[in-house]
Amino acid sequence: MTDKQQIRGGALLALALHEKGIEQVFTLSGGFCNPALEGFADLGINVINCPHEQIAGHLADGYTRISRKPAVCLVGPEGFANAIPAMMEAWGERSPVIFVTGSSTLKRQGSGGFKEIDDVAIAAPLTKYSASVTDGLRIREFVDRAYKTALSGYPGPVHLSVPVDIMFSSYERTAQLEERPFNHAATPPPRAWPCPEDLTRVMTVLSRSERPMLIGGHGVWWAGAEALLETVGRDLSIPIFNVPYHQKLLPEGSPAYMGLADIHQYGPSKEALESADVVVLLGGRLDNQMNFGNPPLFPTTCRLICVNGSAEEIEQNRAADDVLLSDPGAFLEALLALNHSGQWQAPKDWLSSQRENREKWVQKMLRDIDEDSTPGRGAHPLQLALDVQSTMGDNDWLVIDGGNTHFWSEIAVNIAGWQGKNLGGILHPGSFSMLGVGVSFALASKLRFPDANAVVISGDGAFLSGGLSIETAFQENVPITVVIDNNGGLTTISQQQEHLFKNGQHVATDFRDIPFHTLFEGLGGYGELVEQPEEVAPAVRRAIASGKTACINVRTRGVISPIVAAVTSRRDKASIE
């Protein structure tokens, strides 16, 4: 090999990404991207071909969320349009996926080239950085900028468009190695360290607090600070909550963990917020899920502090009483130092009272299921979720997909956690509530942790939205288990319609009786229909034991979840903010 060795632009792109430590690429193979695919293969980077570009995007998103390292979604021009929903999902959850589009020629840009679209402009609102490579000699520069932008501050997806003439043209392998930065390896993103005066002000407020609570957001996960969060909760006796549509932060059985800061999915959070004198939202946003920082979610009686690792987040949290620009880990370390120095007085009975409230809530929810167990009506979705979790081990990954299915399964996670069930990880649709991500996310978790089981609880509508991705599980021999909450329709929507429509009926939300389990059998997997609720757990165990990609198709009944009931009650007078 000589310094003057010529390689195609696509191979140089693959090399630049390899230098950043990229280990996983998801694609729907196409002619525009062949030089890059050749480059990835030559470098030993794992490439998985998917039946649809949206699936490739969701797989890259799931893999990125789990590993906290960017994965690549590589698509052609028409495939870019198919991948946009996955880009939106990643954008909503701050997932630093690198989307790469093979695009029409740079030479004829603007003249109607083959499959020419303005992919850079289309991607711009859904990414932190969207650009077209304008010179093949600068490929390393564009990759370096995209990679660092994806991970810095407020993480998020990025997009690079690589014109096909640059993809196929030849360039020196060592292009730009003589320019700064000379080190092209991945480096940790910079962390925001708090201004001492600002930190002292916030710590003074917290040290005087009698009933503080912490709400962990996505920033805690991307900062790798979840272990510190649990230590703070345990050592300082501060109850810890999670934002809705969360990344799993604490073990469900942790003595400091309470549940979601969602007054509908977890009722005791309402009492906690009403009683707290200081609430810290750490690494989260005052968006619609947090009622924009307003009452009644955050009462006027509490002091609301937002701690975020980027100026962008701070700007979004303007409604807070106090803001602190700080990496979440640095803030938690400062809290622990406050405790070690003797300046922290553990709030008396505050954490224990929250634990008592959680226990009462768990017992009430279990009683409600028992009272709603009429034979012959199909499984209750909450009991279904509890039974599924009972089959899973501490290292296994649970993926939730759907509307009502999602909400009931979140409630079940809290209940099972109180009973001692911990899971290796939890994934689900993000803040856009996008159906159809479940199978892709389960595949991603199984690829990342091949020795763990990956189980999906999916609504029937959610599976119909993204179930085609199951072919990738068979193709790659990556066995996952899919449990279908089959109630014959889009229950969340039909219940809203029945409340809203004058005739009390619903429209365009019903499905026929679909034999999902036989689809899996036909593809070479394991399938089983479950019509009796008591058979759910045994069937899931059989599916896992089969070692095959499996489907347990469970007859359930449409039971409105607390959050759907709460939202439905206001749909006739206002849209969701």
C-alpha cells in the first residue's frame, strides 16, 4: 500500500466512518450506495440488509440507543423518503444516528438528474446537521463534523448526502490526513461543566429543601450517568422519577425509583409533585409531556430547577424557576459531594412515604385486575404485560410497541418492578408515539446482546405498521419473541372516537381476525394462538425455549388505559398541546 493509493469515494466514506469506530450499518442495498457497501465489507463492518428503508432506520436508531454509539442507516435517494419516519423517531428521542443518502450527481445538480431530490433540505428540520458532500477530497471532514455534531451537547441524528459521482469517483486513501484534526478516531464529546456561582445557587436551594424530587430525562442516559442517579437517590433519600417515553435509567426495583412522572400512568406522581418543595428535571425538556413546566403538573408551591448539558436545552426550558448548564453527571457528582461534606440533611420520611404510596398503588392496580377478570372476555392488557414480564430474566430486553398496549405495559413495568422484577433494558416508541418500531428495536437489542432474550409486546395495529421487519430476524438468524396484544383494532383511537362522536360509534379502526402466529410459522418460526389468559406465560416460555423467532398471538379485550381515558375526556374541547 502506498500513500497515493486510489479508492472510490464510497470506500473513503466507509473508511472515515470506520475510523470513528462505526461497527453497524443497516441498509436496503441499492446501486447508488454500492461503493460504500463494498468499503464497509472490506473493512469488516457488519452490514444488515433490510426489507424496507424505514426498518433500516429504526434498526439503526434502536442500536444507537442501546449502545450509545452511532450506527449508520445507508439508503438511496428514493429510499431516503422511506427512511424519513425513522429519522423523525430518532430526532424525538435524541438518538445520534448517522443517516447517509446516496444521491443524484453533483455535476448535474438542479437539472433533473436521476432520482434527484433535495434530501439535504428535507432532512434539515429532523436532524442536527444535514449537508451534501461537495468534494470527495473532503469526505473525512464531512464525516468528522457529522459524527461530532451528533454526539455533542444535545445529541441527535445527522444526515450526509453523498452524490453518486463522488461515490464512484476515485480519491487518495490518505485524503485530508495531513490536515487538522490529525486524530480521526472517535473522542468523547465535550461535557458542560457548571459555572461555580450557578452551581452554588442551585445547591443552596437543594440543601434547604425538605421534600426534593428528581425527574430523570434522556440527557442522563446519553451522559452515561444513570448509576450516579441511583446513588444520589439512595444515599440522599431523594425519590427518582422518569420522564414519560423514557430511556430506562434505574433498575425497576431500586429503593429510590418510583416510576414515571405521569399523573395518569402512575397516580402517586401527582401527590409527589404536589408535596415536593423542589423538583429537579435533569436532562429533560419542559415540553408537552411536562406540561411546559406549568400547573397543575408542577404546582406553584414547588421550585422547578432544570439542569441540562447544552445551551439548546436550557433555551427550551425557559419556564423553569432556575436553570443550570451542566452535564448531568457533573451535577450528580456535585450533589454527592454535598452529602459527603456533611452539608446535606436527608429529608425525613420523604422517600419512605413515596415508597408507601407506590406500594398502595401497586396493590390497588392488582385488585382492579382481579375484579376485572370475567372469563371468556380475553386477557386484560395489564395482566398480559405482567405475565410476559414474569417469563423474563434480569438481562433480558423488553420492547413495547403500540398505543394502549404501550401505556398498560408501562404500568406493568412499575408493578413488576415493585415485586422485584428487573429487566436488562426497555425500549419503546418515543415522543412521536410512532407505531411499528417494536420488532426493529427488539432485533437491535438482540444484535447488541445476543445472549439475552428480546421480547416484544406489540399491539396488533403496531405490528401491522412495522411487522415486515420480522423477515430480518429470520434472515440474520436473530431469534426474538413477539407477543401480540390482539384486540382486533386500534383501541386507543376507537375509544376516543366513541367518546367524541355523537353516535357513540367508531370509524376505520377495526381489523379482521388476523392469524399472526401462522405468519411466523410460514416463515420458519414458532407460532401459537392463546385464547385463555392463564396460558400466556406458559406460551411465552415455550416460544423462548424454541430458539426460533416466535409469535404468541393473544386474544385480548380493549380496556381503556388511564392515560387514554384522561386524554379522551378533553378531546372534544381541545387538541393535545
